[in-house]
Amino acid sequence: MLFGLEQAPALVLPHADFAYAGQYRMRRYGKAVLTRQPSRPTQPESIIAAVSTDRHRRHRDRLVVRTVDVRRELRGRGWGPSLLVSLLPVAQRAGYRTIQIHVNNPFAYIAVSKAGFAWAGRSTGLAELVMTRPTDRPATTSRGRFAAGLSMYRRRRPTPAARRAIARYRRRCVRLDAPPAVDEMIPAGHAKQQHG
């Protein structure tokens, strides 16, 4: 369910279930959610995953994904990448040619890579890696570039689980299967229709 790409009503998500719950209360960001109940998309108990977005300050044809958040007990199942893939056609129709996201951990890096994003070779001042992709196709990257970006997280005292993920994806050529779009992105005003 899409509530807007640049501005949207506040969404109240439970802090115990969503790491970035506070970000969704801000109206200045666009929002989209993956929900179990399209007829009641803002009900916190029905939200599986959420993203917040807005337009890049300098590059007007670039959409910035501010947060991707998946309900705590449902993480690791591909819902975040699937929601990102579902957002692509909407962003393209709205005139965006590129989507950018900043990731701060190896799990997010791997997940976003599955959605067709590639490390742009730079990081932000907050030690987040900048990843981009065109809205009409996956980003072009190499296995070496993917591994180089992933290696950046080894310098940050990763948790044991993060170290295992880094080693797994750096050591072997693990295939990064692209996630399917979960459904067509439905504008919030069309929630009363039947959708699968």
C-alpha cells in the first residue's frame, strides 16, 4: 500500500516490533507498507514491512529510501527486498530514474543487493554505504565490487552473526536471487478494491 513518495500521513508502528518506528510518524516522508489487510493498511498489527522515502535534495530525479523496516519476528524472509522491488514501478512512473539507499549493516547490504542495488563506492558521514539502482533495471555490478562493499563492515566490530554473514557472502559466490514484487503497489485511496 502506497501512501505517497515524498509526503504521507503519519503511521504509528510499535517500537517493540519495528526498529525505526519513530521515522514513520514524520509526515515529511513518503511511506509504503506491506500489509496483511489492504482494507486496513494502517493497522499496526497488519503491517509486515514499511519503507519511508523522499526526493533527493540535489538530484531531483532520484528517490531516497530513508528506512526499510520489517516486523522483528518476520525478518530474514525477504519481505524488505520484495517491498523495495514493488516500489520500483511506482517510482519510475513518478519520474524518478534512480533510487538510493544508505545501509548501515551487512544484513541490510545483502538484502538491498538482492533487490538490485549496488554499492556506489562511497559512504555517508554516518558510516553508511550508499547503494543505488536505476528504477527500470537492476544496477550493474561485479562480484568483486559486492565483496568490497561487504568488507567495509568487517572494520566495524560486527556481531558474531554479522561476521558469519560477511564470511558466507564474501567467501563463496552465493547467488543473490532477486525477490519477487509482492504485489502491485496500491495507492492508499484504492484500498477497498480486492487485491491478491
